[in-house]
Amino acid sequence: MSQKNSTKISVQNLNLHYGDNHALHGIDMDIHTNQITALIGPSGCGKSTFLRCLNRMNDLIKSVRIEGKVIIDNKNIYDKDVDEVAVRKRIGMVFQQPNPFPKSIYENVAYAPLKHGITQKGSTCDELVEKSLIQAGLWNEVKDKLSTPGTSLSGGQQQRLCIARTIAISPDVILMDEPTSALDPISTEKIEALMLELKQQYSIIIVTHNMQQAGRVADMTAFFHLGDLIEYAETETIFINPAKQKTEDYITGRYG
Amino acid sequence: MSNYSGSQASNPFYDPSLNKRHFKAKAFKSFSIAAIIFSISFLIFFLGDMVYKGLPAFQQSYIQIEVTYTEKTIAFTRKAIDRKYRKVVSRAWLRDIPKRVKANPELLGTTQMTWVLLNHQVDQYLKGHYYKVKAKDLKLIQAMQEQGKIELHFNKIFFTHGDSKIPENSGFKSAVVGSILTLLVTMVVAFPLGVMTAVYLEEFAEDNRWTQLVEVNINNLAAIPSILFGLLGLAVFIALFGMPRSSPLVGGLTLALMTLPIIIVSARAALRSVPDSIRQAGYGLGLTKVQVVQDHVLPLAFPGIMTGSIIGLSQAMGETAPLIIIGMIAFIPDAPSSIFESATVMPAQLFTWAGMPERAYVERTAAGIMLLISVLISLNTLAIYLRKRFEVKW
């Protein structure tokens, strides 16, 4: 249990500006290893923006200015000597819309490990692809059609393919930005079960609009509102006995 | 229309304004159809006219007469045939007698019944066009025709010879070869430059004043009259760098300048149409920008880039004005064998022929246009094929 509570990511006084728009106000948050942390809150509250700060995806947007620290494994990822490409290799990301590459299922999984030099072409690569697809719970469905385009799969399968692609480079943390909002309930259930399995090995941070989902899968839940982190606690506490009035209003549907 | 009639009482869906709205839609549709029919009829008229005028050029008249090959007739080729035929056969054919003997030494000292090329005036007479032939020669031709000694053969010369001042001896080959060499230069220069520029502007460049200026200038470049590119080519490539005048090298570079903006604009559009989610996916996996662009964005944009480039190239192929300025309008009897030799291109050759007084050049011009258009159509077909072939199913 002690390992479970160790801090993986420590966010300290994180401020983010889109040009003149102050989007995140001094966020402080510790995210734990081998847990699922859910970020909830109304649209535009900054939870996706916050998520994208954790693997420096916001660096791609020109007008963004970020202050504060995101410390992962005792290193601030915004330090000058940290390359954002290296950060993103360690902090994988799954997006709202399934976005497999327009290549075969095999290539979708194998591409990044080959580029990172994690594996070489040949049997080791085949093994890695198989292992990743098994972990993502997709192997049985696709093992006979690895050379068909990833885009030919159904939405839920595509999303699991994207997860397989992410875990193939063995990241420490997986960020998920509303990974099931484009999927039907059955696919959603599969992804949720997958997340619960994956948290044995990875730390998972998920943005979701679906509060039942947060309740079902998350160990910790953070409630964001208008760029502020209102409350961050164990999921049960947030849903049953929130400390702040705003959180309760949102949870009970009186707000939002 | 009866559907819309009636009154509120009998028909709850009755709407008096509908008749008018439907009429407007119908009028709009018929105007559009009329416009299409109008332009198609222009096209058919133009193509039909070209084919009608050009088809005769693919045949040429020959006469079967005795040709004597001796040392004397090699020196004075006119003496190889009977005096009475001298005004009707082609000077060019007689001029080539020594060449023929050289290729076939056993001809020497013999007299052969041979199909001899007739000159263009007789040829035009036989094809029923305007002609200038003396009455005496005309009688001879008619007599020979009755004996079946005059025939129309396939005009091989048109495909194997270059330009000539003797119409029956002129062909399109040097222009075709010149066009190919010129376009090769254009393609080799414009395609990589254009695609790289587009990739830089679309994927790497920051959106600041400087890139906006470059962008505006590229768009304007596409609208510059092509003859100005010719002046630029003359001033830069020939005057400044001293490249050989009239050469496919200079022509190709000049056309490359002209094609660049087209390629850049279309390649940028193709890159922009690649969904951003692909880039996000790549960055999310810790790939570098170059890896994302090279392996994921470019392959998706490739069909669009190819289409744009081929359309740019086919436009360059039909271009004449800038090439006139840099001297590619030259009289080129022999096809160029390298990009440094003097050459002409198809449209420039057509321009030259169109200005010739002899009636026989009219059919050659039309036949040349047919060739040029069929090459253009095949290029565009290729563009469509490539787009379909490499299109990624989404």
C-alpha cells in the first residue's frame, strides 16, 4: 500500500495563459502511482488543458504561456534541459476521438517503438505488438487481420488500438482525454475494465464528463471550475461527502 | 404541380409560397444545365475541328516511279528520276538519296521502282485542299492516279523528323523530345522545391508577419503573366548565369518558376486537409515533428500533392510565351539529345507552324494540337489515377 500512495506527479503552482486568457490559476496537485485519477468539471473549466500540461502537449499551441512546476520523478518537466519529445514518450496520451494512424493495425502499434529504438524489426517486434494488443484486450479480435487498416475497426476497437499503441512504448503515465465520450456504452465498459487492469502497471489520469464513470473507475477525483482546482480528494469523499459547496452543486447536478 | 394546389381547407400542408420557390429552384437548375451544354458544345466544336483538320496530316502522298542510283545521280540527285517528275516529287526526298545509298550500298548501279514522296502542293491537291500546281504537272498526276501509281501512305515523317522548311519533310519529333526534356527539368526542380516549401510553411513555420508576407507573395506569383517569367529567365539564367540559350535547361527552369506557386498552393491545401488528430497522435507518442510529418502527414497528403503537381506540370507543358522570350521558338530540325542543346517545345512548334504560309502546315498544326491535347489528357488521367490509387480510406 505504501507504494500505492507514492507521488508520481507533483504539480506546483501551475499557471497557464492562452494569450491574455488566464486559463489555469495556480494549480497544486499530487498524483499517485498506480491509481486512476479523474478530472471532472464543466466544459471550459481547464481540465483538458491541465491534462495536456502533464505531457507538454500545450507546447504545440503558440500562444500558450506556462508558469509553475510539473515534477515527475523528481524532475520538473518544464526545465530548460528537458526535451518535450522525451516527456511525451514517458507520458502517453489517448485522445477523445480514436485517432489510429491510417496504416495497418500492426504498424499502428509497432511504429513508435521502432522509432524509439525500443524494439527491432522482426520477432521481438511481433512479440511486442502481440503483448500490447493483449494488454489492451484487442488481441483476440484482431490477431487474424493485423495487416488490415486500423481505421477499418469499430470505434471502440480503434480506441483500444490507440491504448495498445500507447502502452507499446511502455510509458509511466497514461493520460486519457475523455476516451469514451465518442463510444457506445458497451465499448465504454470494455475501456473502463481495461483501465482498471492497466492501473496495476501505470498511473492513469482521465478527463471525463461522465461522473458515473469517475465514480466507477477513479481512486482520486479532482473537480475543476473556471481554471481553479476546487477540490481534490478520494473519489468516495468527493461524491458522498464533498467539502466544498461548489463540488456538491456540480455532483448533484444543480450546477453545470 | 397539382401537389401544391388546393386550399388550406382540403390540404393541411398547403403553402402558397411553395410554387414560387420550386420555380426558382427549377430555373436555377436549368440555367446550370444550359451553361454545361454551352461549354461542352464549344469543346466538341473545337476538338471536332482539330480532328477534321488534323487527320489528313497522318497520311502523305507517294508516287511510284523509277529511281536510278549511280555515282552521277548521287552527285546530282535531280537526275535520279525522269525529268517530267521533277516538279511533283519532294526536294527533300531527292536530297536524301545519298543517305539512302549509304545505308544500302547494293542500291548503287541499279534502277528501282520506288514509292517517292510527292511535294506538298501535289499532296494538298490530292487531299482536296487549296493547291498551286501547273496544269502540265496536274495532268501527269491525274494520269499516274489512273494507273494506281499514286497512293496515300501513313505519314511516318511526322513522327520521326524535326521541323523543316519543306512542309512534307517536317515533323513533330524534335518538339516532342524538347517538351519532354524541358518538363523533366521543370519536374525535377519544381516538385521537391514546391513540396518542401509547402511542408515548411504549413508544418514548421510560425505564423508571423514574415511568413504571411511569403504566403501573399506566393499567391500573387501564381497570378503573374507568364511572359514575365520568360523575361526573368532571360535575365537570370541566360544573362547572369550564362546558361545556353534556347535550351531545355533554361526553359525547364523558367517553367519551374512558373509552376512552383501552383505546386506550393496545392500541396499546402493537401497538407491542411490532413486531420490534426493524426499529428496529435504522433506527438502524443513522443515522435518528433519530422517523424510525424514524414511518416504520417505526407503520405496522407500525397495524392493531393500529386494531383496539384501534375496539373501544374500540364499547364507548364502548354506554356509558350515565356519560352519564346528565352529563344525556344528556334528552328530545330534535329531533336535535342541533351538539356543543353537548342530545342523547341510542342506549343512553340505549333506557334511557328501556324505562322507559315504553306497550306500543308495547317494540317500539321492541327495534328500537333491533337498530339499535345492527348498528352495533356493522359497526364490529367494519370493525376486522377494517382489520387484514387493512393487515397487512404478514412
